[in-house]
Amino acid sequence: GLLSWLVLIPTIALFGEGRMTPLFPATTLISQMSPDEIWSRYIRYIGAGAVAAGGIINLVKAMPTIIDSFRASFRDLRLSDEGAAARPRTERDLPLSLVLGGSLALTLFMAFLPQLKAVPGFGVSLLSAITIVLFGFFFSVVSSRITGELGSSSNPISGMAIATLMGTCLIFIVLGWTGHAYTAAALSIGTVVGIAASNAGTTSQDLKTSFLVGGTPWRQQVAIMVGVLTSVLVIGWTLQVLNRNNTRIQEAAYDVVLSPRPDARVMTGPDGQSYRLARAGGMATLPDGAYL
């Protein structure tokens, strides 16, 4: 923060004052920008790059620990139940087979999730799910390390989310996936990865406290998963209710040619008639949205 406001912003304002054209990604001249606008257009991305670079450095430093953990987990897979049970109680984590199986199940679940299918085609949903798992793993390591060393208040979740968005958008652009529907998919990926990084930092802090008091890691990990699933169900249901009760229907100012699916949800329109709900996404002739 101090470096941004006392050094970077004044430097950008000084050297950009004489520019006669806007400097990407801004659309206005630097000489016409306020300090807040300079921060929003330039410093925020510099911060995201710094977080990503620091994350890569932290990941490289943590690789020996990660490799040792994987080796120990693979050894446990080859051990009998008696051999695995012989480990100290305070060192028993959830088995690696369960972790890998759960990651695969989550990937498939997200790939088939209707909310990630705003863009036609299973490939987009599958790549989005894989991207979430990969970025989630990367930033979970970063978040856990930062939280363990500095505390949860110093965990730069916003920077990780922005870095995820930048990486995801770069992948989409390379593949030629542009448009509002792909923007929604990228935002969804950044949101999920940000939540995963936040939970990873909190979990590492909980496990650290548990280690200090002699707790059992795998029991705590199960309890954390139960808590996460409970929160997901309760908050998700609440948001669905709020969205359903606060949805407003207005007449489109353009012609809509769209065929609803046979199993589409039936809704009551403003005129009291029943309509089938059809969703449009990634279409060149129709704005993204829900139509009756």
C-alpha cells in the first residue's frame, strides 16, 4: 500500500503526464486521472502480478514439503491398514486416495453443473472445472503458507482472485472464447478459486492450532468438510430464494427467436399466463439472459 501510493502512483502520474494517447488498459489520458483512477487502472494489476509472482516463489519454496507429503501419502497407500494405523494419532490425515478421488469427483460435478454451461459445449465446462482445480491447488498452497507465516488478515485473496481472472481470460483469449457468456464463466472461476484460497488459509490456521493442542488432523478435516457443505447448502438455498422472489420480468425491446428445452422450468408471466424459461448464452443474435 505505501509503495503504491507514495511511489508508484506519483511515478505513473509524472511520466504519463505528457502522453497524448491513453495507455492501455485505461481509456483516458493519465494527466486527466485522479490517484484513485490510476490505482484502479494500473496499480491493481501490478498488485495482482506481484501476488502471482510471490505465489510462484512460495510454491517453489514449498515444493519439497509438498513432494514429501505426497511421498508419505503414496507410502500409506501401499501400507496395510495396520501399518497406517501405526502412525502417531497427531499425524493421521485423510488418505490420499480419498483426496484424489474427491478432486476428480468435484471436477466432474463442476463440469456437469448447469451454472457453468452458459456457453454451449461441454468443452467449456470441462476446461472451466479443470482450471478451477489447478488454480485452486496453486493458490491454496500460497494462501496456506501466507496464513501460517503472517496470519489470515494478511492473506491477499483479492490479488489471488485477480491473478486467476487474468490467467483464465488469457486461456480463453488464446482459444478464441470471447463474449459475455465467457466473461461470466471467467468470473465464476475466479470466484470459486478465491473461496478455495480463503478456505485453505483458514483450514491451515485451524490445523496449526490443532497441532499445538494435540488434535487429530483427519477428524478435524472431516469436521471442516461437514461445515463447508452445510454452509454451501444453507447459503445456496438462501440465495436461490432471494433470487426467485426478487426477479423482475420486463418486455424485450427486440425480437426474440429462442426455443426452450422440453424440460425447461415453467414460470408465470406478468400477464398471468404460463411460459417456459429459456436461457441464451454466447449467441451472436441475442443478448445473454433468461427469456420467457
